[in-house]
Amino acid sequence: MEPEFCFESRNNSCLKKNSPMPLRVTLYFILGILIILTVCGNFLVIFSIAYFKQLHTPTNYLILSLAMSDLLVGIVMFPNMIRLVESCWYFGDFFCKVNFSSNVTLGTASIINLSFISIDRYYAVCHPLLYRTRISTNVVLILIFLCWTISPMLGFGMIFSKFNILGIEEFYFNHFVCEGQCVLIQGKLSSTVSSIVAFFLPAIILLGVYLKIFLVAQRQFKSIKNEGCVSSVKKSNRSQTKATKTLALVMGAFLLCWTPMFICVITYPFIGKSIPPVLFETLGWLGFFNSGMNTIIYAFFYSWFRKAFQLIASCNIFKSDLSETTLFTE
């Protein structure tokens, strides 16, 4: 059987790996559902927070920013799905760079958003009297601006400046340059710096902050048991603790899905570049899966999300103004 190329009319075309049709259809079906759920689920989160005035809080603005990065991940999943199933990239070198720059940018934006959310939770649980002055709406908007400034600088700057192939230019051009190829290759310096700055350092800080929050919450839980506590204080502490546990679960899901990928990224240049491409693809899609998982977590643990979904799904918000609707009680 003669080999098939991505572009038959081009001399420098990559070989195409032909997968059985049933496998390709199955992959398109499964990944297509994942993309739809990710985009629609995160759109619901964004729309709910933007529409219902009760949800206009600093914490929810950070959740909205996280949902925005997850929604954009759902959009960039589409060309990645075609590249995976067809084993060829048909959209040109420039959009290949844009695609991988977007992947890095959105992954970085997610963990920066989670870092800012951990700061929000730290003040809400550990310093409740300072919370409203330290974590105001203006402060949160500045944090979101920083997130969406730093992330593209890292993602697009690294790839378009070719920092990712610094020191391995000859290896890259000899093994990965052909028409229809779109892969992200990183040298030792690039993989180390980008992984530490974009993932491992923020992850360590996140774990440290949530450990501190957990210890303080445990002490508060013991104090709540005292009969001398005021009922309203009990409810407030329980509410903050529940919100913190939910967001800690979001953080845990993110680390669970993305840690294997970043371990491969940071070790790949140091072990003779021997990690199979199929493993990279699998771990990359595990990371993508996290963007759809967050909305499932919101649905299970946030009553406001479930109620907002019911109102949106019933189309009642299009019949009358329900922006003042009470979605939850403290």
C-alpha cells in the first residue's frame, strides 16, 4: 500500500497516518460531545454571573474569568480534534503557532485565576474582617486584567519568538518541519522555565494557601460548635467554608488533570525526547477535559448554578427581567 501524504501536491508534505474509519468516527463523536459540553457549560456559568445581580461579587468575577478561559479552551479544542483524528494540520504554519500559543495561554490563565481565587478564599476564611476592604471589586478587576495580560505574554511570546526551540533548532528543523505537521517542541531551557513559571510554582503556592485555609477553617469549625456563637455568624462561616471547599475541589481537579502533562513537558528534553507522541496527546486531552469538568463541579456544589440553569433552560429570562432573582440565601 502506497504511503499517503497530508498534501499530495506538495513536495515537503508530511506522511498521513491512516486510522480505521470506525475509530475516527468514534473519536469525532466523543471529542465533539466534550467540546459542546465544555463550551455550553462554561457559557452558562459566564451568562449566569453576568446576568443575575446577586452573583455580582468579587469571588464570582474570578470564577467568571476562570470560566472564560475554560470556554476558550473548548473553542481551541476543535482544531486540536481535527489534528488528532486526521493526523495532519490543514490550517497553515501561522495558525499552528496561534493554536499552541492559545493552549499555553489558556492553561496559564486557568492557574493564575485559581491562584487569585485562593487569595480571595484566604481573606474570606482567615481574615473575614479585612475581606471587604482587601478584596474589593476594583482589586479583583485589576487581578483579572493582570491574568489576561501575563498569560498571552507567556503563551504567544514563547512560541512566536521561537524561545521554545532555543538550543534545539537543528533537531527541530530536521525532524518536525514538513507541510501538515503541527507540534509544540520545547528545549531544556524553555520547558523548564515555562513549566515552573506557568504551573509548578503557582501550584505549590496554591497548595500552601489552601493548606493554611484548611487549618484555619478547622479551628473555626470547632468554635462554631460552641453554643455561645451567634446563629448568623455560624451560617456565614459555614457558607464561606462550603465555598472554599468547592473551589478547592476545582483546584484539585485542575492539578489532577494537568500535572501529568507538565511532568512530561519538563522531563521530555532531559530523557532523550523518548516520550511517545500518543502519550503527549492523551495527557493534553486530559488537561482539556478539566475545562468541562469544572461546570460539573459547579452543578453539583453550587445551588445558584443549578437554579440559574433552570431559569435559563426554561427561557423565562427572555419573557421578563429576572436579573434581581434570589438564587441563594446566606
